Amino acid sequence: MEKKNDVGRSFMKKRWLSILFILCMSLALLPGTARASAENGRVDLKPTSELRWIDRVELPDYALTLYETLEEAADGDGYKDYLIDDEYYDLEGDNIRTDMPGEFMRGTVTSSDVSTTRYTAILVTTTKTDETDQNTKDYIANCIRTVVSAFKFDHQEVFWIKGVYRVEFNRNGTRYYCLALCANNSKPDAENTTYYEIRRSDFRTGGQWDIRGAMARRDTNVEKILAAIPAGANRFMQIYYLNKWLAENNQYNTTVKKDGDGPWYAYECISALEGLTGVDGPVCSGYASALKVLCDKLGIPCITVTGWVSENTKHRWNYIQMEDGKWYAVDVTNNDRNDNSANLTKWLLVGGKTVINRKEFLENHPAHNRSYYGGGTDFTNGPVLSDEAYPRSFTGPAGGS
């Protein structure tokens, strides 16, 4: 009797394991959206602090494929440089279809209002039409926004792209979701068409800037700045000289500060790497992105941080990881605007509780790390700042503060 019960229990155990296996396989076959955030359409943060912005969020495989595609599309190596080369912005070419995430597409979509959109795009993902509810749509849209936002912050060397425009359509019972490279929308009763391109207007076909030429100039400037660092300098001295060069060779763009208007490059790395002044000079994001590009070149862990200063004024600065494994803040913008031009280290590798101008740094620089484009999540789980400033107990040009 005991053996019979054992056999019965064994059979039931195997049956439940089979059912569980089938259930798991069924879930695996559902779109990633259904497993991740189908209930609310949101992109969820990971519970851990992460260095890269893309690693701070829970994303399905197709979203990570999009991120990797954007990295390949901007590296300038001549292979699938979707974000650079004019050939991927030719709307007059033949239609190109694909069901493979990360691949290039070209086609025309006709909407319910009989307007048409001619597009070139990167395919992000597909789902069965009958499984695509509104939460799933929202989730995929937010995944796309989040990926582009994370890519922009992780790759501050990419200065020529902006915005997010999605193309969605149904074909043979499948819904396609794409990140548009360019799109031309026209309505039957309208004389004009609406054109979108992920590249800034200055970098479009016939524009006044050449992307590859600008990339080469960026790299030349990076090498020039790095050459100012003494041979054998430790990480502290490397950061000191990077901060020194950026602060001494640029001038904060007060025109943008005053009226919120100014050249787009004031917000990008190439302004501060060039060493610009007056109406062409960088604002805070220009300084911060330049410092990250330089640190990336040296292999120094560095992130840009967005937040507020001076009573709800938007601001951007950097966190840098030193050899002790701790993270410290650098605000090159404030170092450049320091009243004492001989002292450029007031905001160099400070801690969260470092008191400057009668306030602790984190009190004066509350971070929010908001998603660059609307609809995504705020990246609030970045590296944690050390309480104390990095030790300066050495003899050298940055010994005083």
C-alpha cells in the first residue's frame, strides 16, 4: 500500500511539473511586454544601483537589441551606421521589409485618416495583432523612449541625434513597432508635408555640418586635451587636468542661461571639447558631457547626473569613481564660474556631505536623473555618492581647495 501511494505521489509530482513546464513555456512565448509590465505599461527600474543608464531598467531582449543597434549605428565603422550615413535617409528607395529586430526597414504606412507616412526605420519588435492591448502598446513605446534616453546619456560622444519618432503598423496579423530614422507624413487635403529625422537638421543631407568630419574633429580635440595630462599621472591628477582644461578654455554661455535660447551645440560635448566662449560657449550639459567623453577615453568610470541647483534651476554634473571604489562629484560648470580663477577645484571630487557655500553638496545638487524623452522612467538608481570628498593629502597643483 505504501509503494502504491509512493507511485501515485510520484505520478502527481511529474504531472504538476509537466503543467508547470508548459505554463513557463507559454509565458516565454508571449511578447516580453506581457511578462514585464503589461498591467501598467511602465518600464520598471532594477532594485540595484548601476553604472550604465541602460542597466538601470528591466528591459526585454528586443529593447536591449535596439540599444546595441544604436551603438553600432553611431560608431562610424562603416557597418550599419544607421545614425550617420545618408543612404539610410533615402525615402525614394525600394521598400525593405524585415521581421528581425535591429534591422533596417523602408516603407509606407496609410493611416485611418488616409494620411500616408513614408519612412525609414529600425525594427524594434513585433507582436500578434490580437495580443496587442493598450498596456502592451504603452510598454513598447516606453521601452523605445527609455532605450534612446539611456543611449544618449551613456554615449555623450553622439552629439548629432535628437528626439524619438515611432512608426507602427499592422501586416498579416502582426503589429510592427519601429524607431524612425526619418519619416515624411502627408495628408490628402494638406498642401504641405511634415518631415522628421532623428539627426539634427544641421547634419541632414545638404546640411552645413558633416557628421564624420565633426566626429573626427571631436576625436582630435579629445586627444589634444588628453595630451595636456602629464605622463604617469594618477587618476586624481588626470581628473584635475581634465577639469582644469575645460574650465580654463571655455566660457559659460550666459546667453542660453538668460533666455533659454542658443546654439544646440552649447548642450553637447563638442562645445566644451572645442573650447568655445561667448554665445557659442557651453552650458552645464556641454561641460558634463565633455568630461564623460574624456573619462571614457581614459577608462575612468564616469556618469552624467541631472538635477537642480539654485532654486529649481536645471543642471547637469558628473559622478566619477576613484580607485577606492567610491563615487565623487565633479561640477566643471561651477569650477569654470568660480570667482577665483586660480582656484578651479572647489567642486572637484566632492562628497555628498561636503559643505560648499554653506550647503551640503547633495542639498545643493539634488539629483533626479529624469528620462531624456517623455514617457520613460526616471533613472534614480545610479551610483551612490560618497559622503566625504576624495582625500587631497598630497603635494601638487590641486592640493589646495
